[in-house]
Amino acid sequence: MADLTTAEFRQVRDAMRRTLTSSPPTIGLIGVSGTGKSSTVNAMFKTKLPVSHTVACTKHFERVDLRLAIHSGEMQSEEVRLHVIDAPGLGEDVSLDPAYLDMYKEQLPRVDVILWILSARNRAMALDQQYLAQFSALAAKMVFGVNQVDLVHPMNWNEAINLPSTLMESYIEEIAADRSAKLSNVIGASVRLVPYSAVHGYNLERLFTVLIAALPEERRWIFHGLKAFTYRDFIPDSVKRVLKHKR
Amino acid sequence: MGELSEEEIGRVHQYLASQETLQREAALKSQESFFSWLRKMSLGHIIGKIVDWGILAIKKLFGWG
């Protein structure tokens, strides 16, 4: 910080402000209701999108304007906005889906990246495949996340180390391969797909890295600046102590 | 919590190592992106002053996150 002159710092700050104001970071979130879309965004960016375990929090297509706090540094008083395009009720009501899909078609070409969330619990891919067929032209900016791997059979998550059991791990690999194949068949190309658990933070780092790679090169630094987690956040303290002791 | 088995400790090490590699990969891509952006903003001259900071340059300058 002391390496920059005041004038240089001001130039960088002003350029950042212009870039973020004229073109705020935008994510398109797709996935049928209940797959943990909001939980995923909240885990990556420490946002507070509403999460409901029963019904969708809202039935309406949303463009949510998330204001992220800048806690310290020279831009403490500045606001950074993350826009999230979402249809929380997608897949819940056949009468509403066409309208949601039309809105996605209008909005998705303008987002930086599309995060498509699936649930590891759900083998039925037909709905997602049908939706994907309508958006296949945007496949280059898509990242598929298979969430809720903590609920994969036999559901014996190893809480002590916050990792799936070895048996779960093998099933998770099978699920990832299966979903990849089914999605690839729709668009005729390989897809970026990451199995993870937003609740446990499992493989969130991989999901974020793949997301970064999917972004246009000039936009990556913005999303990385908003990243609000590290994989170490999810390792139990007791495990950290053991690892430290074993060194 | 009971004592961890050697297998569990091994799995944790393996997982942490993979996540660390991924974290660095994302950081490197984002750093390149940031420096490209600086050049595009005609601010390439400051890159030499912050290159030691790497991707932390953004957070260090502006305390994001």
C-alpha cells in the first residue's frame, strides 16, 4: 500500500468504482426449487439470500441486488453490488415455468456466469435437461453444481473430519459422472460439473475455481475480490489441532 | 470426539492439499485478470508496485469480502 502514491491509489479506486458501477458482477442462478441455490451463493459470498426448507421464498422471478459490505481498507464506505438473477420457484408449477424460462432467456445473455444447481438426491434429470435444451447456446458460460452430496446414500457423512465417508465418496463420483453425461448429451459438448455440499462447505473451493475459469478473463478479478470463504473455514477445529500436532 | 484414524488423517491431508491447489489456481487466474484490467485502464505502470502482493492486492487495497 505504501508503494503506491496517493494519486495512483485514487486512480485505481476510481477505475474500480467506474467498472463496478457500469458493469456490476452478475450471476444467473438456475435450478429447480430445493436444490440449494441460495445456500450456495450465501456460502461463497457471505450474502443473505433467503433460504427456505419448505416452499420457495418467493414465486417471482428475481433480480436481486446484493450489497456487499466492505469491512476495511480504503474503500470502506464504498458499496459493491452483486446481482443475482433467479427464479426461486422454477419447477414447482408447470403453469409458471414458461414465464420463468422467458425471463431467463431475456436476462441470461447479460450475466457474467450461469450457475446451474442440481441436487445429488434427485436422479430425475428430465426437467433440467428440458430447460438446458432451451439455453444450450449459453453453455460456454455455464457451471453445473451438484449440491447436497451430504445426503447421498448411505448418508453417513463423517462429521469428525467433515468429509463424506469413503462409500459416499464413490457414489458421489458415480453421480457426478452420470449427471455430466446426461447434460453433455443435451448440448453435445462436455460440461463443467462439480459435486459439493454448500451446507458443509465440501468442495466449495473447487466449485469456485471452476466458476472463475468460466468467467470472461476480464471479469475474474471482480468475483475473486468478492470471495468470502476459504476451504479452511470448514475444517473442524479439532481436526486442525490434530493435524498441527502430527507435523 | 474420538481420536482420528490414520486413514481419516490421510483423507484430510489429501483433501486439504487438493483444495489448496484449487485455491491457488483461482487466485492465479484472477491475478492475471486484475493485471489485464489495470493495463486496460491505462494503469499498467502500477503493476510492478503491487506484483508482490499477488491476488491479495485487491483485498489489501480495498478490504473486500
